[in-house]
Amino acid sequence: MGVLGSRLLPLVLATAAFAAGAGGLETLALWLGLLTVPAAAAAAFVAVSDVLDGRPSHLRAVMSGVALALVVVASAARSNAPTAATASPIATWALFLALLAYAVPLVAWVLQPVRVPRQARSRRRLRPAEVDELLSRAA
């Protein structure tokens, strides 16, 4: 998986954009948000391809798609804001909801019950002499 296919890259970029927007650095938040879009798209495409390959990652695929849509909405709202003005609350809320969407698979993974693999007993075939011996003892 390449850098753009990384699951953490869009989360890190969206978090940085959210923090920059909350800190009043609107231009930096805009650029980080725009940089988040291709990373989020790549992560969503990787998640969907994992589902198509038969891996059980439906939740991650859906949440990556939702997060991608929210990042696009946040970037569009922030880019349409007037120059030197604060961004629309839609941009902030969309990035916040995108961060929550990225967190849902993590929370589901943490809450998933742990599956402890059973150790299979080694069943070896008994030789005919051993079978005769066991039968003679039982009789």
C-alpha cells in the first residue's frame, strides 16, 4: 500500500485542517483540506477494493466513503468563503464529522470481541498394533 493508500494519511490531514481552522489559520486550513481530498479518495478506493477482493471491511469502506464526501463538502465550503473571512460553520462541522467517520471503524475494532484460536489436537493415526493393544486393554 502506497503513501496515498495509507489509512492514516487522510485522518492526519483532516485533523490538521480541523486544528488549523479552529486556530484561525483559514488559508492553511483550506490548503490542508484540499490536500486531504485525494488522500481520502485513495483511502476510500482502497477500502472498496478490499471489499471487492472479499475481505471483511465493509464498515471501513462505507465510513471512508462518508468521510470523503464530508471532506469534499468542507473543502468546498471553505473555498467559497470570502477572502479574510472566517469559514462557514459547515466547513468546521463537516471536518469534525469526517473525523468521527474515520474513528468509527477504530471504535468497532476495539469493541469487537477477541477471538482466541482453538488449538487443534494433533490426531495421528494409530498403527494397527496400537489399535489391537487398546482393544485388548478395553476387553
